[in-house]
Amino acid sequence: MRIIILKNPQGSSDTWNGQLIGAGATHAVQNDQERGLYAIDSKVNQDIWSSPAKLVINDGTNDLSPEAGDRWLKEIDDKLDADGFRVFSPTYENNQGLQALWCGHLFTATAGQLSIFDTLISTEMKAQGGWYEVVGDPAAPDAVVGDYMELSIIDKDDTLGLFGILGLTVGTDILELGKFLKTEYINPYAANLRQVFLSRGTFDVMAGLYFRTYYNSIGNNDVKMKVSFYVHEEP
């Protein structure tokens, strides 16, 4: 992986994708997974293009322009292999004729209990992950240590036609098809910071299924949170 260094040119500390970078300090991106998280973070993208820039991309030698920095971070410029031949790496959207879409939702979890939120999937898509963000005051958080989240894909309307085979009843039972975020314990002091969960691949999701969000609260206050799913679907 190429060298990518994030530089904070501001006169005060700031946080991107959960990483605190001091005034004038830098952070070297460690691997492709970390680079991918920064590449889709809205605050990172906004601050690279702000005037003056609040976040600068450095190639290990020079600070890059917003255009060049953005391309380096997203790795969309042409690359050469060991023999000097150009390597083309099309994005998933371009390769499959699909477009990326972030589907956002706002939920309020009830204090001291397990809250469940179901979001109907109305079109066939390929899911890749997303992010969540607890909303509140970090100095007086509503969430507490011990709260956790989980995210699943479920069938509760017998969309797949498997309820009869499995002895399940529509309106009473659910069929959990996959859990892509499990026992994610909340950091109550990271309110208003996006926590990204992103797979390098995608998985197919049929229309008629549901994204299910679980929030298990052990505290005394309701917890507000934003959840956004990152998917690919027909334009």
C-alpha cells in the first residue's frame, strides 16, 4: 500500500474517524482497511475540500492538493505493477453498473431494556456495511459502559418461503439470516463520532427482508442514535 499520511493543519486538535490528531500533527494510515474507512468518512471528505483545508493528505514527501489528496486516499488514480504496466482497478459500482447509496435512519432506544428497530428493504441490493453514531453530549452521555448494539438481516414475513420448513410462524417468529455487527459495545464518551463497520466485499439482500438494529441499554436514559447502511443498488 502506498504511504498516506493525514495532517491536521489547524491550530487545535481534531478527530477524524475516531483518530485524534493534534494541532500540526500527522497520522500515518496503517493498512488498506483503515484507508477504506477514512475514504468513506463524511467528515474526512468535507475537511479535505474545505477552504482552508482542515485535513491535508501527504504522500510521505509533499502535501497534496485537495484533488490529488482525494484521489490518493480513494486510490482511484492509475497504478503500475512491478513490471511498470498500468493496472486498472475499477470500483465496484462501475464494474457492476450499480450505484452506492447510504441509507440513514434515526432511532431512540428505551432506557434499561433491549430495543429492536426493523427497516424494510424495498429493493434488491448488495450490502457492504455502514456506520452508527450515538447522538448526545460526551460530557453527560445518555449511553453507559455496557450498552451494546447488533445489526442483522432478518426475514419476518416469510419472504424466502422457509417458515413452513422450519416450523416458524409469521407475526411471531423471525429468521435471522446473518449478523454483521455483533455485541458492539458502545463508548459513551464518543458521542457524535461515527463508528464505521465496512466489509471489503458485499452480500446480496432480497427485497422484502429487513435490516434489524438491536440496542441493549442498561442505563437510566433513552439513547438517540443514527444508523446508516452502505449498499449498492440499481440507479
